[in-house]
Amino acid sequence: MTTETSARLSSWRLLLGNPVTLVSAAVLVAIAVIAVTANWIAPYGVNDVNVPDALQPPSGAHWFGTDELGRDVLSRVLVAIQASMRVAVVSVAFAVIVGVTVGIIAGYRGGWLDTIFMRIVDVMFAFPVLLLALAVVAILGPGVTTTILAIGIVYTPIFARVARASTLSVRVEPYVSVSRTMGTGHLYILGRHILPNVAGPLVVQTSLSLAFAILSEAALSFLGLGIQPPQPSLGRMIFDSQGFVTMAWWMAVFPGAAIFVAVLAFNLLGDGLRDVLDPKQRTMIEARRKQ
């Protein structure tokens, strides 16, 4: 058995032996299923107004109760989860593609190109995440597309930093130097040697960024700058519940619980993946288990 195969088997054993990671992964699978099937499993139309049933508590007819217009909260939460996941996945995918490309090129080429790219990244890091997202939305206007672009821009520097740091540590390895000496093309070296070695940290960062992307989307929607009505969003539902907290707690609790569960699951999955993919963490965990 090769060293690489042994390490892969060890990683799988650690992953399958971590119940917290497995539970968080199962929760995220359930959330993904909800996001895909929300329009079919929602018991009512998300904008079906029924004023006589306004502010009804959870019951057999409305499991999550109704809001101030008599709309079914469960149906709106399900469709809002779909919207939040779509925004989070697309925005983080944008950040991964742009950030990793910039980071790998900067780390691999070095010199003036690295300096320019990293100074731009440093400037972006100087702004608080939400403030930078607000600035982008303020310039381009509210909406789903703008929210995706804003969150994607905000998290691009993070992936650029992670990719660059990993590339700097890999490009000095002997096998990379040998490939250069043999005249191997840069694209082959990047695809064969650099990218596989930076994939681990990027997978962990992707999981964590998805959690924060959900929070960012909820914050923008809460402020009225994200997903716009009549499309439901978790942040907007919490905003709308402010005037009814004392008489209709369910209007805020269930959307808030959806955000909490999704963010917690992504964070726990990221922690579990870090323990598996980081060789130092994996060695420490295996050593503790042998004691």
C-alpha cells in the first residue's frame, strides 16, 4: 500500500469516525434536498394571502404558523432556504474561481505580479465584510444578482490568500523544481502539482465561507438590500417579524432557526474536514487515539 493510499484511508477513517461531522453532513444533505424540492413540498403558495388566518400559531394546518398576512410560514421558510442556498453557493463559487485563480497565479509567478495582486487583496481586506458588501449593493442596487456579486466579491480575497499561501509552500518542493527543469509547461505544473496540493485548505475554506455567505445574505435581506419581496428570504422574514415578536414569536424563531442550523452545520463540517485534510491535525488526532 502506497503512502498516499494509506493517508487517504486514514482520512476516511477519521471522517467516518467523527459523529459531529457525519451529523452535520447529513443535515446539509437534508438542506440541499429542501433547497431543490422546496417549490414542490411547500404546502401552500408562498404569497397566498389569507387575512382571516393572520398570526395563527403553529397547528396541524400550519406547522410553523402564519404571518401578519395569513401566509404560511413553513412554505415561506422552505422557499427562503432555497433562495439563501442558491445565493450562497453561486456567490462562493464565484469567489472560489476568481480568488483561487488570482492566488495561484500570484503565488506561482511571484515578483511584481504577486505584489500587485496582493496589494489589491489587502485593500479589500481593509474593509469590514458587511460594509464592503453594502457598498457594492449601494452602487449596483438591490436584488438577487447584486447580492450574489457583492458576497462573491467580499469572499474572493479570502480564497486568494489561502490559494497563494498554499502555492508558495508547494512551488519550492523538489518535484516542482524538477518539472520546471525538464521544461514542463506551466499549465501542466499548476494542474498536476499545485492545484491538488492546495485543494485541501480550499475545501475547508469553502465550507466555512458558505456559512458566512448565508449570514451575509440574511443580513443584506434584513436591511432591505438583498432578496426583494415578494420572493421570501430568511433575513427579510426576521425583519418583518419585528413588530409581532411578543404576539407571534414563530415569525422570527423559525427563519432564525433555519439560519442557525445551516450556519452551524457548515461550520462543523468545515472543522471536521480540516481535521481530516490537514496532515498536522490528522497526526495529532491519531496520536491522541493511540494513547
